[in-house]
Amino acid sequence: MRSATITRKTKETDISVSVDLDGTGKAEIATGIGFFDHMLEQIARHSLIDVTVAAKGDLHIDQHHTVEDVGIALGQALRQALGESRGITRYADIHLPMDEVLTRCAIDISGRPYLVWKVAFTRGKIGDFDTELCREFFQALAQNALVTLHIETLYGHNNHHIAETCFKALARALRAAVAVDPRQEGRVPSTKGSLAG
């Protein structure tokens, strides 16, 4: 079973995240941040990874701690569910269009966390969601999933579309990268024999 549950409790947040890499894209998301819930649902739906997120955070201060800590917990859950990463495809990339926006995402389930983020928003908020938190989420996820992640919006101007293409592109890249490649025959896809970092 390629699944995992992570709980994270601090003075700022109380979070539980579960993933099933071999799911159907089912999402049960409740963070108290409507736009963020919508984005996390995109990850589940388009990766076909079942994702459950229950988060309570200090939203009376702002959304930062909740968004970042969900990224941490989701990254840890993905890493735990992957185990030794035996038999996975490992690398994947996607160009994701949404109306006037085109975003590309490339991922390497490498054991070496790194984020390249080339995404520019023209407004500070989408509704009441701070656009700068998109980068914080992807940074936290990459660091804790131990993946190399490159996300770049090539063009477009609608901020909702820009954010949504980032989350959907991650989802589609994840879907391909975590897929089991029958030609690997259960081997770790690395000449080192390990993707532990």
C-alpha cells in the first residue's frame, strides 16, 4: 500500500494529511481557506492521488502558517507513501494550459529537495488569498517530499489562472512521476540504488 498519514501540531496549526498514491483522485479538504481548498482539490483530482487534509490554523493572524504547514505535512506524506521509491517512473514534466496561461512543471523524485519558482503575479491577492503563499506552499512541499521541482509560468495575466495552472501542473507531473513503471521491476530508478537523499 503506497499510502501514508501525517499529523503535525504546533502552537500555530493542527494538521492531519493522508495520501494514497494509487487512488482515484478523491479529495476531502478543509483548511478554512476557500481558495487554498480549491487548489488542493486540483492536486488530488488531476494526480489521481487520494488526498485528505484537515487543518486548523491561526487564521485570525493570517493564512501563512496554515498554508506552509499543509505543504510540510503533504510533502512528508508523499515521501512516506513513496517509501524507497522502488519501481517508480521518477521524472516527469508537463505543460499545462488554462485559457491564456501556460505553465510548465518538471519534477524529479530525487531525494534532493530544490524549488525553482518562476511565477509572477500582478496582484497581491486572489480574493482573500495572498498570492505569495503559492511559493511558500510549493517550497514547503518540495523540501519535505525531498523532490526537485521546477515551476514556471511562461505567459498569461489572470492571477487565478496562473495559480491554478501551477497546482494542476504539479498534479499531472506527480501523477506521471509516482506511477509504477513495470520495466523497472521494482528497482530503485537510480544508478546509486537509493533515492534517500
